[in-house]
Amino acid sequence: MPLTLIGTGNSSSVVRIAGRDDTRRFLENLGIVNGSQITVLSEYGGDLIIKVCEARVAISKTMACKIHVA
């Protein structure tokens, strides 16, 4: 399921990253790779603030939809 559906305060593991190569590389540089743990800290208008690799990162709703978690 897409990251946008797990809800604020919940953690999940990345199982797949969809999108073009440049999108996947961008997310990889943020530490978002298969198997990494992501916690949704807050949501505002669909955009998310997440915690990944002990860092807080803001991503758009469009980008969050490309991250599939389990």
C-alpha cells in the first residue's frame, strides 16, 4: 500500500519504490530504500513529514504515493 495510507504516528517498512530512475535515485539519497523503516510524523494537505534513518524529511503527496510499504 502507498505510504500515504498508513496514517500519522505509524511505522512501516518499504517494500517497493515506483517511478522513474531519477525519482528512485532521489528517494535513495534521502535514505528511502527497500527494507528501510519509515515513520509518518505528520500530514498537512496530503504532504508528509516522515522519519527515516533518524532524520526528518518532508515529501509531497505525489512522492509519498510512489513509496509502497507493508
